Amino acid sequence: MGTPAPRAFLGLSHTPLMGLNPVTAEVDAALQRTLAAARALVHAFEPELVVLVGPDHYNGFFNELMPPFCLGTQAAAVGDYTTPAGPLNVAADTTLALAERLMDEGFDLAVSRRMQVDHGFAQALQLLWGDRLDASPPVIPLFLNAVAQPGIPRLARCRQLGAAIGRFLDGLPQRTLLIGSGGLSHEPPVPTLAHADAAVRERITVKHEPTPAERDAKTQRVMAAGRALAAGEASMKPLNPGWDLRWMEALASGRLDLLVQDSEDSIERQAGLSAHESKTWLVARAALPEGRALPCPLRWYRAIPEYIAGYGALFLRSE
């Protein structure tokens, strides 16, 4: 086998509150510079294939059937918050080939022929390629359950899956960008079965299309939570910059072994219930060489409570 095609990694937090809750001019300017740098790096890399690992927030996947991982051979975004609705440019044949390879390697993951995604996928595509989600290079969408226990995949399995994806990519000629969309530390008001009333349990169990009024009410509720967190008035867990920066350093240095040593409950205890989304970064990064640092032209972090986000951006190249 010859030299594998060039590969790059982008870890990018997402926040549905971007552009909704106000932040200081300094924070906004720094964030916009970072996003512009990420776009420039991605476009300079010229990916021919994108593996996008993202979570869902009870818009496409519900507790009636919640897989730990799911590949989509067709996918469309619902258009929640300020992200666009519409189809993704899915590389269907390559996605199916990846599914077959992963099954051969012992990964019993689900396959959706009509995946529905939300801002967990759409915001990264929007920020990098604009409001036409199908304007991106061909995408392999990989869903990771980050909200519904007990089916949240464990750290070691995320690393193993990413490495298996890397072995699959070794046989492809395309320049591939792997995106982890999620995290870092944050605990937005996403309901759980263990602490919800009967009506909410039904809403997060049975798949349904929310009405515009229901979507607006959810948006207003999350916006209020962000304002409360920024004011120090929220009951949710605060952001944890120390935890976030440790994750980013381990990913940049290739020391993924340091991350998989963490216990699952320590993630929630230290970084919040939704910090499991950081595993999207782990899956994507594990598809690149481990054990050593890679060229890192972009590493930026800021705790932004108004956005309920420990917001990070990390770009690595392996050529």
C-alpha cells in the first residue's frame, strides 16, 4: 500500500446561541477571527472528503431507539436556532463502504438511510462552507449519542472507532478532513429521562416534528439559560476551562491515552452532562496518527458562558 492521502483534523465546538445572546465586542471579535482562520485552513487544505462526527439534541434521534453510533447514507438538517435546513452532500457509497468495513472489524453500529440532524452537524458546515449545507465537499455523517444514558459510547470505544476509520481512510485516494463537532465543557438545559416529568419524557422518547411555537419556546429557554450562566445565577454546572484545555492539549500532542483513562462519571462531574460531546473530537482525532504532536496552525479557546460553551477550535494536519 502506498502513502495514505493527506488528512486533517478540525475540532470545533458548536453553540446554538451564537448570534442570539450578546457577548462582549472583544469576545465576538476573537471568535470571528478564529472562525475565519479555521475556514482559511480548511479551504487551503482542499478536502475532497469530510468525515463529520456530531451529536444530536433530540431533533433526529430519540430514546425510542438511540444507537451509540450511526452512519447516514442520506442526511438533512432540521434548521434549528440560526442554522439552515436542508440536505447534506452525503458521500453515500463511501459511507456504506465504511459501514461494511466497521462491521467487519467488530463495530455493530447503526446505519440510517434518512438521517435527520440538527445544529450539532449543521453549524460546522455552515461556518465553513456557508448556508447551503450541500455546498461542502462530500460528507460522511457519523452521529454519536452524547445525551442518552446508558448508550453513550465510552471513551475507549470512541478511540477504537476513530482508529478504525483511519484504517479505512488509508485505502482511499481523497484528501480527508475529519471534523469533531461538539463540547467542550457545558451543561445546557437538555432534559434526561431520569429527571423529566411525564410530558418531557414522552417528548424525548417518541420521534416527532416540533411546531414552530415549540421550537421558539426551546430557543428562548436556552437563551435564558445562557444569560443566567453569564450572570452567575444558573443552577447548571459552570464551564471548566481547565478540563477543556487539558483535552485540547492531549488531542494536539496525540496523547489520547490520557483521555481514555478518565472515568465516564468524571466527565459529567467535572465538565457537565453534555461534555460527552467532546467524544466527537476524540473519534475524529483518533483517525490521525497518535502518540506524537502534529502540525497545529490553529489552537484557540475561550469560555463563553453566554453561549453555554467552553468554545475551542483545534486544527491539525497529517501529511
